[in-house]
Amino acid sequence: MIAPTNQQPIEFTFTNEHGERWMLRVDPQAETAELTGDELGESTVQIVDDEIQSDLIFSDREASWLAECWETVTGRQLQTNPFQQLLAQLRQAPGENGEG
């Protein structure tokens, strides 16, 4: 028999280079999360099935922080949605840094 766990949600906070605060609340049992932040006002962004359920544009530091928090709690990698994948590809496009 597996003993029931009474894990409480775990909260992480982050302040980006513009002074905007983010708070991530991860429920280890349900393996879901809610993201709130200065940019969102009263809204929240959900993380379900290892994927951010939003088309928000995150800086590299914000995305790294989210991924690290998620993996710390769940042991799995956070997946980007198709829109975020496209943005990542565009950021890596040749010529963006004066190269090309």
C-alpha cells in the first residue's frame, strides 16, 4: 500500500530585470501550477500536462526560472507550446545578433 502524501503547494518567486514579480504555485499532487505576476493583473496562467497554457512571451531568464521550478517539483521538463517554440526559433534566427 502506498502511503498518502499531504504535500502542500510549493511557491516560487522571481523578479525579472525590469522589476516585474512572478509567483509560481505548484501543486505537487496534481502536478499542475498557477503563475501570477505583475504583467497579468488578476489573471493567472495554468501549467497542465507539463505545458504552459498561454501564449505569453517570456524572456529567456523567465522561461529558465519556470522550467527549473517545474522540474524541481515534478522531475519532468516543462514543455513549450507551439507559439513559444516558434518564438524561440525566431530568437535563434541567423542575423539577429548582427551575424548572418
